Amino acid sequence: MAHIDYYFTTLSPFTYLAGTGLEDIAARHGATVTYKPLDVMALFARTGGTPPKDRHPSRMEYRAQELLRIAKKTGMPFKLKPAHWPTNGAPSAYAIIAAQNAGGGDVGALAFSFLRACWAEDRDIAEDEVVRDCLSAAGFDPTLAQSGLLTGAETYTANLEEAVAQGAFGSPFYITDSGQRFWGQDRLDDLDLHLSGKL
């Protein structure tokens, strides 16, 4: 059975626009997924990336055009300038880590719920109420928002170190157990082909 380590931040528009493509692919191939939320700004600093605020205007203009094109192609609701971005991604990441450890719900749905809240619903995913709502909607105990904070913080840090060691440098980033790496929502088709043995 194939396995995918999924490195991501709940603050990435490209990760949001990946939708539930990873989960669909994993289900099709019987693959398992480990969700590894991390601090993408720290990842950029460690791997040569540039935070959006520091990028040249031409890059940011292209980014805006590209995001709107992708949203239109996918038919997903999307706000280029959401009301609560940037915000603190740690609470949502800790909730995902706690939920994955606890089991009993849908971790993929939880991750996407946070992304949708940020990029389509103008909700602040750093707020306890939003975290609880997303947990409940994905079938988890909403009190996970307040539990396991120490473990969440430790795992969040460990995910960053592991991402650097495994060669990840952005979000979304998918690494198979065969060592193949796929960066970006536009590489999901390649991941699918790889798991099919065609690439």
C-alpha cells in the first residue's frame, strides 16, 4: 500500500485550490496519508523561498492572476484578499495534529475546512470558535481545540524539520514512500500517474 506524507500550511491559497484532490487520489489507489501541517514561512527561510510580502511586484501580480485563473477553472469560491490573512496558522495546525492523533473523523475534510474558512468564507482560522466549528464539521470532538497543545507544538516543529530533511520547500507538497516529490496543486495529476505506475 502506497503512503503519502503531505506537508502543507492552512494559510496557502494554492493548498486551498488543491481542494480534496489528494484525498480522491489516495482513495483511488488505496494509499494512506499523513498530514504534516507546518510553518511555511519558516520553511521558506530554511529552503531559499521568499515570503509573499517580500516578492517583487511583478511576481505578486502574476500570482494574483494565476490564483484567479485556477479558481475559475476549478469552480471553487475564492477571495484573493480574504479578511483574515495573514493570520496565525498554528491553532489550526495544532487542531489537525490533535485530530489525526485522536482519530474518529476525517482529517482531510478538517484540513480543507480550515483552508475554505480562510480563502472562501472570510473566517479567522486562528479563533477558537472557528477551530471548534471545523473540528465538529469533520467529525471530531471540538474540545480537541484546547487539548494536546504541547504535543501539537512539538509536532508542528518536528514537521518543519522533517520537511527540510525530506526536500520539501513549499505548500502543498506531497512525498511518496518511494521518495518521489510533488510540489503544488498543479502536480496532483502527476502524483496520480505515479501511483498508477505510469510516471
